[in-house]
Amino acid sequence: MALLEIENLSVNYGAIQAVRGLSLTVEEGEVVTLIGANGAGKTTTLRAVSRLLRPVAGTIRFAGRDITRLPADEAVKLGIAQSPEGRQVLARQSVQDNLELGAYTRKGSVRADLYEMYERFPRLGERRDQLAGTLSGGEQQMLAIARAMMSRPKLLLLDEPSLGLAPIIVREIFSIIRDLNAQGVTILLVEQNARLAMNASHRTYVLEAGQLTFSGNSAELVNDERVLQAYLGG
């Protein structure tokens, strides 16, 4: 049984059908990436999985449970966390406040988790009392990922983690993604840098105008002529 199963998903933004009849799976322990042009429906898919958007049709199952109509906070409690596009840190709150808010659905002390995040992201530890809005773009991205990890997710949704970052910082962020996966975190990744995403993932789904066009093993698709021409500049 897959950790995440999406079947015939359709999602609208007002009168616009952003995703149409999408089906995909994510197995436990995988990194799966969604690639496609702007407007292809990638972020919409993540927002539907995290229950920030309600589908008009289709089914989303997580660990065998139908979560299609589940409230977003209940999805977090089940083990789904999202690091959103644009990071969306709370700029006027401290780094530590942001991290603690990431654990808002949990009960009891989160002190051990804070220490773990500071060990995993040393720069956040150094800046724990600093306002999040004063961090660099790369540090804010680390904070967004760490904040999502504070809920102890079984499935981590990453939306454009390299957006707007310098290449050296992008490499660092993707090193973090690989480390998280090596430690057992299952990841569904949306990323504008298709080649980078495919090199960091096990499988890839390609979306076009809200529909799945093809999918497969990332190591194979990264050399696929269709992907090369459409998304990799080949």
C-alpha cells in the first residue's frame, strides 16, 4: 500500500480547472517530484494533498485513509506537512517562534525537537532569537523546511524550495532534502529546476495544463527526449 494515493483528482480555482483527472502514488521512503511549466497544476496538487484546497472530484488517500474532505489541521496531525512556495515565514516572529508554531498540532514539550532542528540547521540555532524576516532567503527556506519538520511528518511536501536562491544555497538545500530522505522522511517535491529535482528523486510525474502527461523512474526520465525538449532545455 502506498503512503499517498491520488486517484482521478480534479481541482478548480474559481472557474478555472487547475488539475484534471490526476492519479499518482508516493511510496513510503521515496522522493517523488512533480515537474511542469508554470500553471501546470503542481502547487495546486500539493495544496489539495495538504487539504488547503478542496477537490471537485477524485480521492486522496494517506496511509490507507480517505482524507479527501479532511480539514487541514487534521491532515497535519495524521502526518502531512508542507513547506510552501515563497517560504511564508512569519517575518515579525523569531526563528524559534516560527519553529514552535510548526508544532501547534502536537501536545507536550517540543524542546527536544527544537534542539534537533538546531543541530540539523546550525544557522537557525545561531539565529534562534532573530526575527525571521531579517534572515537571508536561504535561511528562510531552511526555516520553512524545519518548521514543517516540527510536526514530525510522515510525508513532507516541498513547493519550489530553490526559488530565488543562489546556486550555492540551492545545492545546500538539496543536500538537506537528500539527508531528510536518508533519515526516513518521504517527500513529494515540486521544483522549477527539473534536472535538479529529478537527480534528487526516485520517480517523476510530468504535468501539463493540469493533466499527467507521463511518469517514470527519474534516472530514466532525466534523459528522455520529451523531457529534455520540454523542461530541460535539450
